[in-house]
Amino acid sequence: MWAPGANLDRDEPIYRASGDVQGQVVIHDDRNPVLILGSLFEFASGLELGFAEDNGVTLAVEQANQAGGILGSNVILYRRDAGDGSDLEVPRQAAIDLIENRGAQAILGTGWSVNALAILEDVIVPSQVLLVSPSNTAPELAGIDDRGWYYRVSDSESVRGAAAGFRACEGEGRTAVVILEGDWAWVYGSVEAFERAFGSCGGTVLRTVVFNGDPAQAISEALAPGSGGETPDTVFLAFFGLFSDSTSMRDFFHGAICTVAADGQRASDRYWIHNQELESWYRPELLTGNPCGVDQGSVMADFAGHESVGPAFDYDFGSQAFWSDFVNQSGQPPSIFANLAYDTAALVMLAAEEAGSVDPVEIRDHLISVSTGGEPVAVLCNALIMVRNGVDIDWQGTFERSVGDISYQIDHDFEASGETISPYFISQIQENGTLRIVDWLMDEDVSGAYQP
């Protein structure tokens, strides 16, 4: 099990067959080309994310090698630490080492967008080596001229805004305000996408308000009348991590309950949509005990129908088969992005197999081909057999495709830009205060409102 506290092996490649230990010498056929991959995640942060992603990558490489490897040789995987975000020279030097000293044709990572931004233009593009991330979501990455060397299987944060705007269009309200967290490019990308999507159905965003730490003040400012005296009927909450615990969420809910807008209605008595899933911190009891004495029945009626949007990977951590394999390999269940990391490695390996080459240019040029348009397949060994037999495949990924009582469709179709767009789930607060997934938006619906 690769977990926090383990020592990085910087000298030996990693190939973990079942029961083998880290650092075993890789066996390959010298007559065949060898695919060399680098794993670049944030181990020094001590957070679970990097270790889960690395375990996903390692599992995919292990299974590919057990199925005959790529182009007749075992895949070599080198693992490097992208650091903890405090020194961007760390991921830069790690990427250089993987490329110049280890000969990696593709790097799987980084986990954090800030580290991808640190290496993409200065290291990846000049080196003409692929960087494929399972979890980068920063909108800025879509604006970089990466010349086709960067792909990601998780959505830009901007897509969340597009999904929220599209969902808001399904209601009756056509005037909205936005309360956003901080002066961040991530946030503004989501807000701009919301405005485009909401505008597509005739909706208008009256204003945006930056949250200053005081929920009541931000909500009062947001719900001030527009230039024509109109009061907004929709509130889009563009937050990224502000609800880090139940207390911060409760304080914001109480601010909405206790703030009366110019139309005489409570701020909570209108449609709210969040661009982050609420399940992590929401509890029905957060709607109780408001300090302004509003009766509980009115509070529950106000919040019934409030919604949040979240991409499929926020909810679906992999199929039953993937869970079983992951637990057997790592000793723990997969967390968010673990299955996307597996899919990242699978797509690169399948692209090399289909290309018949480990040349990064050839791998890059086949990534879109193996991700879309062919015969659907979601088991890596089967996918490899199909590719070897000349079958055009469409890698579907490791998702269960079922959350709660909702079944949905998803795959990893890469856009020409290297972006992917997921389906989005809609969670809604019910009349009894519980939170329930009630619907999902197809990726085709969302993509129309998203512009990289």
C-alpha cells in the first residue's frame, strides 16, 4: 500500500505485480519499445488525494502489464513528488527529472492545478511530452497554448458554472445575482460560464458580490434592487471551499434566513443554486436555531428547492470491479479522483498501443481516438485485446454509472482542446430538510454553454 509516510523511491522504477514489493526490477523485451510513464502527485502535502491518485495509476499499470504490457513490454512507471504547493520549483524539477533522466514519454499528474500551471509552458510544451491530469480543474489551464500536450479528465471549474446556469434556466426566474468567494480566476471562470448559460434562456445577471466574511452583508448587497427596481429571483453561490465545515454553512444559511430583501421577502425565499456539491457538510439541523426567530415551518419552506450542481466524479468513485481491485491493491477504498487517475493511465497506455509507438507525438495523436467514437469498453485488459485486434475503441472509464437511484451515462470523450465535460448531478433540499439527488444533466447539455 502506498500511503502517507512511505518513502519515495527516486532511483528505481515502480512496477507492482500482485504480491510484489515496491522497486522490483522491471522485466521487458529489449526488442520492443518500452512505454515509460511518470507519476507526479503531491505526496509532501500529506493529503489523501495524491496517494489515492498514485494508487489508481499504479493499479492501471499493474493490470496492463499483467495483460501483456504495451507493445509487448511491461510499462515502466517512475513516481515523483510534486511537493506541497509552497515551492513551485519542486514540481518543475520533478518533471524535468522524469523527462530528462528517466525518459518518460508521458507524465500522469499533477493533482493540483497550481503545479500543472508551474510546469506546462516552461517544461512540458518545450519537451514535447504529454501531461495528462486526473484532477486539474483551474479554468486558466484551458487558456494556455499547450500545442496539444495537455489533457485532463476532470472538468474545468468553469463547467460547474455552465451547469448551474443551464439548470437555473429550467426554472421560472430570469434575474439573478452572484455571490462569489474571493477574487480568484477559478471563481470568475465559473461566474462567466454561468452568465453565458443563464443568458441563453433570456436570463440576466444583475450583479456579482464578493463575499467579505459577513454572510448577512454579502446577501443584503446582492439582493439590492436592480436599476429598474427589480429584485433578483435567483442566487448563484460560486464558492470553492468556503463551506469547509458545517459551521460555516450554517452561518450562511442563517444569513439568508435573517436578511429581508427589498421585495419584503426573506433572502432564503427564492431559488438558490450552488456550484459545489452540498453533501459533504449539509445536515438538516443546519436550518434550525436561526437567530432572528423565523418559525421553522417557514424556514423549511424557503429552503425546499434550493439546489447544487456537481460533476459525476464528485459522487461516483468507481465501479464495483474497480473498488474491489483498488482495495486489494491499496488496502483502502478509493476516494475522489482515484478512478480518474486509473483512467488517465489507461487512456495513455491504450493510445500507445493503438499508435503502435511510444513516441509522445504518436501517443498524443491517438488519445482522442481511444476516448471516443468506437466500440465502448470499460475493462482495461479487454480494451487492450480489442486494440491489438484492430478494433476502434471508446474507453468508457471506471465509473459505476449509478448514484442513488439515478442511472446516468458517462465516458471520457476528449474534446480537440484536451478538455472533457462530465454529466452533472442536481442535489435538492427537500421539504423535510433532507438533501437528495433529483436529476442529472447530460454532458451534451452542459457543453453548449461552456467555452474553454
